[in-house]
Amino acid sequence: MKSYYVYILLCNDGSYYTGVTNNLDERLAQHNSGYAVSSYTFKRRPLTLKFSQQFHDINQAIALEKQIKGWSRKKKEAFISEQWELLKLFSKSRTQI
């Protein structure tokens, strides 16, 4: 059975990068080696893996990746640190907070 991974990297500039891959170790090595000069992470190395989750369905992995990419920084940090109450709070409309 094939595996897919959603991952979140902390970049050297403090920003987050979210991606999906079928080989997490290889993809992390590519990011940290500067494999693609035009990539978001190229000038933001070194990178630290902050989160990963394995899936067996690529569609589920892509759905989570897209969801995370739409989140605010605070919501990503609550998710990474498993602060579920904060995650709920940051899920509310910004006008309600």
C-alpha cells in the first residue's frame, strides 16, 4: 500500500511551508539541499520538520495540505502544538476573536 505524507516545515525566516509527498525523507533532503532554486524554501534554509501525517489515500493528503495552506500562522502553530482549544478559537471568524 502506497503512503503519502502531509508535512509542515519551519523555515529559517520563521515562515511555514506545507507540502505533500510520497517519500518524506527524500523530500526533506531535497528541500534542505536546495534542490530547486525557484522553490519557496530555497532561500529559507535550513528547514525544520514541525509536523507530518501519513495517509494511504492521496486525495485525503491533498485535502489536508490545501486546508493547512489556507490557515493563519496562529492556527498552524496551534495545530502543530496540538492546542485544540486554540485551533477552535482561530477557526472562528476573525471578527469574533
